[in-house]
Amino acid sequence: MALAVFRAARRAPSIARSSSSLCNRFLRFSAVRYAADVTRDPMTGELTSLPDIEPARLKFIKNTDPRPPPPSSSLVFGQVFTDHMLTIPWSANSGWDAPKIQPYGPLQLDPSCTVFHYAQTLFEGMKAYRDKNGKVTMFRPDMNMKRMNVSAQRLALPTFNGDALLELIKELIRVDKHWIPQEPGYSLYIRPTLIGTQRAIGVGPPNEALLFVICSPVGPYYPQGFKPIALYGTTEYIRAAPGGTGGYKLGANYAPGVVPQKIAAKKGYAQNLWLHGPEHYLTEVGTMNLFVVFKKDNGYIELVTAPLDGMILPGVTRDSVLALAREHISGKSKLTDLPDNLVVSERPVTMGEVKAAADKGQLVELFGTGTAAIISPVDRIGYLGGDVHIPTDPDGMGPVSRVLWKELVGRQLGTIPSEWSVTVCES
Amino acid sequence: MALAVFRAARRAPSIARSSSSLCNRFLRFSAVRYAADVTRDPMTGELTSLPDIEPARLKFIKNTDPRPPPPSSSLVFGQVFTDHMLTIPWSANSGWDAPKIQPYGPLQLDPSCTVFHYAQTLFEGMKAYRDKNGKVTMFRPDMNMKRMNVSAQRLALPTFNGDALLELIKELIRVDKHWIPQEPGYSLYIRPTLIGTQRAIGVGPPNEALLFVICSPVGPYYPQGFKPIALYGTTEYIRAAPGGTGGYKLGANYAPGVVPQKIAAKKGYAQNLWLHGPEHYLTEVGTMNLFVVFKKDNGYIELVTAPLDGMILPGVTRDSVLALAREHISGKSKLTDLPDNLVVSERPVTMGEVKAAADKGQLVELFGTGTAAIISPVDRIGYLGGDVHIPTDPDGMGPVSRVLWKELVGRQLGTIPSEWSVTVCES
């Protein structure tokens, strides 16, 4: 096994050569950096801990039948995938196996695999952006790697070195970087997924798993400018509950939401507003986090979102919105046009409070946040047979969301420099 | 397309011949019976509704490399599978495709398939029993077909004719009937599964799905006689909540239970007892339904289980236990040794009530019910730092569960005649 690592180290440069048109040679260095993750007995050379994900062991199998990326204008979210995918198998006996970037194609899985029976699956959603000069960036990818590990732990699936996986994801993006649309608002959506693949139908921690990453070029959520959506206040179905898995990005949180979404659509609403408990606490919007802006009696503007109490997904956009608002308040990074008398709260909000504020003219705006839509303004909530109306400006947005959206998009594309933007390659 | 059905009708007898060693020729008849399910325009012959599952269209691809079934004594639950599997693809455009019994083997699925990302999966657990004369039976399979359709509806996956699927499952059992162990307590576990296979990572009703059925020979849950288990009263994690999916047999209900189970095991308990709400209502045991038996102040014996309030899986064994007890009480079918002063309740029970009854010597017994274990007696519940002890007899069971178990097993194996036992083949 010591030999295997040595071979991996020697193999690395040749892989780097095979992708020499790419803008980075991380593999040459990572062989050194990551081989150290494997603990060995200094006398016998035997493994004393199982291998983590090791970029130095990457195998690259080039797609010899690549397709031309479709015109950006024809893109529908998540329906077209790039020429390659990343796969990393894991087993309880031997840890993480060598990562492989290979042609995009079907997975071969035994019908007894636990993912098919017990929903042993979790995922992340990330984006890569490409500017006119060919520079490719990602937005706070470390947050996704951390959250993915937290999700894995919650399902008794294997955890991993998030930096190592991120290096491999960057390499996958570099391999398929001509698939990243460069039109403003377009990006490459990246979907890391981890599934249990034990070939046995008992319910337990799987002894085999597969991590894979696929990429899909996507267009802007609102190609014709912002169009506020109407939400249906759902009280008969839940997305999450205390002690459940709503705070983790698990597949299990999504399938049960499809029927409630269909019901909302039938009633003429775009998405569910998940209301919790007899108090009808606002938790999330469809598959997005939720923000409300109130004008308080004392004149302050309050930006509120539900606290991370275990029912709320710790969204990267949610965290970024909170951070931007707090940096503005603290003076660390002032945002022009954002009110000076802003306060930020992570606290429970009931529909009663929203309705009362709307009636009194103190509801400033309400919006969803997520990786796909970034910010999604809301103009109406169907609630207990009536509609609560929410102000929006002619551009579809509100005074707080507009400023935050501009800053967020600027930081994502790198036009506003920030440490949140991570360079994948320069040209 | 009218021609296709005609071809199917002609093909059927030849398939029946190819499996002529089997004990039934349903295909010959089903061609007539099920072709009628497809609605056609009487003038043009064109489809006016999409095809349902049609046994007459069955394609049989024989496994040319069959394996010998392993010795029954070596069986571990759900680890070995028979030579064949049943697959039936569905698409939103063309409905249910021709069913196929084919060699057991890997599924080829696009990595974007919705089952991998959003847990679009549901399943059933059934058993086939084989007696010394080769007679093969199933136990109340219509209940599983109904529940599977209810689950499909909950996930916006396609529903189907349950009788038609059951005919096909019986055919699969007949094809692999030499895999059914004939030792007492052994059986063939049957796992119908339905997954969303749309190749797109949007969250919505899938436009493609796959129904498959695999079979695994299994041994008795308690090969050395009943061994009561200890439960850990779980209050920090939930299995289900009002408005959630606990009442449906979805994959999404299972993966989140693995970590709580590991925690219970670490504390020295075999399974979780899922306690709901601040009242600590007893809901389910691990992946089983739960029954408690109280001795009431008025001398009556009360058999209690949680009501089907949306959080409780409507188990087939649960329903059978309730039906047996009620038939005993009504006099329709008296069970020797079961108390005459029995009452049956579907009502909420709190841990407070269980603990108080245990303290007063009025807790008779507590057991789980499920397809795998049938009846699983409990002798201890870890609760708020202490242990509640539950009486068990020297044979591991209690006075109510023992009688019900005997009757259930008799009806399952057909030694006690009942309409619950469905014959798959006679020799």
C-alpha cells in the first residue's frame, strides 16, 4: 500500500500533463500534500487509518466523444450535463478509493443498494462563474464542503477532507470549463452527491458509498428581470420538525415536498411557504431560506430570518445575506443605499406578525434566498383563505433585497473583490 | 399500438410454455384479463389513456448462469438475492412499459436521476412461505399493493393496478421458487421498490420511474427462540411528525433513523422507541409498530397501539394483530388461551402511563410487530436516565403476544386456514 501511494505520486505529473491545457497544476503538489493524510505504521508501513479523499490519486479518463455545449438561451435548469463527472467510491474496509474524472454516464448499481430503499443520499448545490476574460470563480465553496460533511455525519455516511474534494471539483470544472456560459447571470451549477451503496436491504450505516459530482450549465433564474412570486402558506404538510432533518441537506427533505408544491400550484401559487406549529412560524420557502423586512415603530428597519434551530437549512446565500447586512451595520463594509438604521435578527416570525405588519403598512418586503435563484422576491402569501400582500418596487425587488442582491452578484462574479470569491482558473 | 397488444396476447402462451415447470399458467388468461385496462378509441384503436401494468406483456429473460441457493443456516437478512428480478419502467408520456423478469443484476441509471438527489423512493416488504409439499403462499399481499399505491401518490410517483403487479410478483416467485427455504420460520423476503428516474435535477414529479422487485431468502428473526429486546426511549430525534410522511412506507423515513439507532446501541439498547412530543407518546419501535398490554383496574386486559394519525405506518402485521384480537372479542374466531376480558384500543399512550402501570404491576407486556420479526417482545425501556422493566415469560413472550404469534404464523404458513393466505403455487 505504501507503494500504491508512491505510484500515485509518480502518476500525478503525467495526469497534470494530460490536462496541460488547463490553468493549474495542483496535482503535482497535492501528491505531496495529501499523501500525508494516510496514517501508516512507521515500522511496517501498514495502514493505521483508512485513506481520505486524495487528489493525488486522481485518474482521468477523457471523454472521447464530447458534445458541443448547447446555446445558453436554450438552457433549462438541470437538464443538460457536461462531458465529465467525478466519482469517488468508499468502503468501510478500505476508506476512500482513488477519485476518477471520467465521461459523464450511467452509474451501475445493484438493485439492493441502500440508496434505493432507505434514501441514503445527501447533496450540495454550488456554482462556477466565468467572466469575459475566461477567469472562473466559485462562491464560498468551503461552506458547501463543511455542510456536506455535516450531512454525511447525520446519515452515518462517510465524512472526508473537504479541501481535498474541493480541489477535485475545481479540476472537474477546469476539464469542462468550456461548458460554463459566460453571459451575465449564467453559470455552471455543480451537484456533489453522496449515496449509500451497500448491497443489502438491512437498515444501518452502509459499508459502501459513492460520492459523485455532476455539472450542468444553467441560465439566470429570472431572465426577464425579477418577477415576484406568490406563496401558499402551507399548514397541512410539513417540510421539517424539531428533532428531524430539516437542518441538513438530505435527499429525504425534498421528495415529500413535491405533492404540497403541486397543491400550491393548483391554487395559483408558485411555491409553498412552510408554516410551522399552531403559531404558524415562517420557516422556509419551497427549497429556499426566507427573509422578512419590517419597519419597526421606532423607525428601525429589521431584516429577519428564522434561526438555525434544526428545522432551517443553513444556506450559503442565507449566511451571506446576514453577513453583508451585519458588515454594513458594523461599518466594516458599508453598502450604499442600504438603510443606516438597519437591525438584523435571527428569530422566529409568525404569520400573525407578518399579517399585522402588512395591515399597518410596516411590512417592507419578503424574499427567499438560495443558490439557484440567489434572491427571489415575494409579493403575496395565500394564508387561511385570504391573501397577504407584500410591497414590491417596479423592478420587482425591495429596498433591502435590491442592495443585497447587487452586492452578492458582484462578489459572486468577482466584479466586487471579496474573499468569498475563489478562483478556479485565470484563463 | 393495437397490434402491440395483439402481439402481447399471442406472446403470452409461449412465455407460459417457457416456464412450463411452474405451477400456474396465469399468463394465458391475463392476456385477456389485462388488455382491457388500456382504453382505446373504438374507431381508431388509438390509446385514450396510458397503459397500466399489464402482466400479458411480460417478457421473460432467463438467467443462464443461475447460482445454487446457499444453505439456509448461513442466511443473513437481506444479503443474498435470487436469480431473477422484475422490472417495470414507467414514463409520463407512455405509461407503464412491458414488465420484464430478467437475471438479477445492476441497474444502469443516469447520475442525475431524481432518486439519487431527492429520495424519490418507496418500497414494500412481503414474504413468501413454502411448506414441505412445495406449496407456496403469501400473506395478505393485497395490503402491500394498496399501501404501495398510497405511498406512490404521496410522492407524486405513478400509481398502478395492484392486482396486476401482484400477478407479476407471483410469477417472479414461481420462477425462483427453489430459492424459498422450506425450514420452519424461513421464507423468501420480497422487496418491491419504486424510484423516480427522471434525468434532471429539478425538484418535481418525475417524468420517468422504475418499479423493481427483488427477492432474498431469509431466516427466522429469532433462530434460538424469542429473545426480548431492550429499547431506548428516544426524545431528541424524531421518526415522524404531524403533517410529515411517517404514515407512508417511503425511503425518506429510514435513512434519518440510522444515527439514532447507533446512539441507542452505544447505550446498550437494541432499538429506538420513538417518543413523540412533550407528552412522550409511544409511536413506533425502530422500524416496527408497537403494542402495549395493560391490566386495567376493572380487571380487563387492554391491548393498545398508537392510532393511524399520520405518524404511524399502517403495518400489515399491526392490522392483523388488531383483527385477530377483535375477532376473538366478537366471538367470530375465538383464540384459545387469549383472555376473554380483552379490549382493543387504538389510542395514544404516553411513557407516563407505561411507567405508572409498570410501577403498579399493571403492565402485562409490550411488543413490536413487523413483517421481518412478526412479533418482537420488549423487556426494558431506557427512559430519562432510568429503566422501565416489562414482564416477559420464560419463553421470552407474554400471554397475549404468544397466542397472537402462534395464530399469525399458522395463518401465514397455511397450517391454520384463512383467507389471508394466498396461494402462489401448489407444488
